[in-house]
Amino acid sequence: MISLGGAEEASEPDVGDARTAELSGRLGVVRRRIDAAVAAAGRTDPPQLIVVTKFHPAEDVRRLSGLGITDVGENRDQEAAAKSAGLPDVDVRWHFIGQLQSNKAKSVVRYAASVQSVDRLQLVDALAKAMGREQESSGRGDLECYIQVGLDDDADAHRGGANPSEVAALADRIASASGLHLSGLMAVAPLGADPEAAFEKLAGISQALRAVHPAATSISAGMSQDLEAAVKFGATHLRIGSDILGSRPAVG
């Protein structure tokens, strides 16, 4: 069986509590969906699974780690910073996937392995500056940067990201910045649109990017509702939240 998530699955996960058992079952369903999508696409390179844990407690991250998950995603710096600081003994990679204000760069580079929502030159410069200071003090490795691309031509339905015409300039700026590594692209399928058409467009943008920056091979695309389409069109990373963690906990 193909092992997903960048690490071997825990052979004997501790499902002693009800929540861990629930996560184990949900995770199994998603992994089988990914296996089937990989087979249907004729691929031999399964994508990396990133479990999006936003709004769920830090203890769920601990449980997921015990179930073999190595990568988790967050979209709010305040929540991500608190979770990562509270789980120093949990060996997971944190990916920042939400819209990021430039003034949060200093905080994000303390815990994030990647920022998957780079969408403007100002943010690139802020991340490079923050990384310079962080690497000087901690010696951490380079920050993986994904350019978030907007795939919807309808501005009213825009789900974030740079215009495809802006990708080249962003890529050049990231590639030339000390402390940053240009990993590739990230996108969200437009609401109400055919995800296959959206991810086919993303694959074309990725091909053009790789012609100039051959190492920028990563494509972060696909969520709970459209992971099969993302796998079909070459996604190297999948960001799955609700199908694994369930509904967001009630606030208050």
C-alpha cells in the first residue's frame, strides 16, 4: 500500500480515546480516496498530504502526528503560533496557507516550514527581511514559498491570489531573495466552477514557471471536495481539512 503524508503510517496508532478513533477512521477514508485518485491518474508519485487543522485544538495535531501525519496547515498566524509553541515535542511541519499581512512575517518565519500564500512583492520582501533575522538568530533552513495564483476571472468570486500575469515577477523576486526557496504554486478552485478546468489551468501556469525556474515543481491544490481533480492535474500537495477533522468546533 502506498504510504501518504511523507512518512510511514503509524503501524499501531493509539486509538484509545474516541476522538483519535474518529480521526483514524476519517484519515483512512481520505487516504483511500487519494490512493484511488493516484491510480486513476496513472501516477506513481502520491501527493503530500497536509491536514488543515484551523479552528481545531492543538491536541488534534498531537493525535494526527500519532496517526502518521507529518504536515499540518494553518491560515491564521495567531492560532498557528500558539499551537506550534504549545507542541514543541510534536514532530510536524507547519504550513501557513492563509492570506498573510506583511507585518506578520516576523512571527510566521519562527514556526512555518512554508508559506503557501505569497501573492505580492511586498510580502516577499517582508518574508526575506524576517528570514534574514531569523536565520541569523536560530540558523533555521530556508523558507519554502509558494505563489498563490487566482484562477477565477470573475473578481466578485475571487478567492485570493496573484493574477497569473504577476507570477513571473513574484517568482524572480523569491528566487533572488536570501533565505527564501521558490517551491512552486498554490491555488484554490473558484467557487461554483469546474475544478478540473481550474487545475488544468494551474498545471499550465506551473509548466511555464518551471521553464524559467526548473526547481519550482510543487503544486499545492485540492481540498476535501476536489482532491481527485487536483491529483489528476498533477498536484504534489493536497490540503485536506473537514473530511479528516470534521466540522469546526463551536465558538464560545
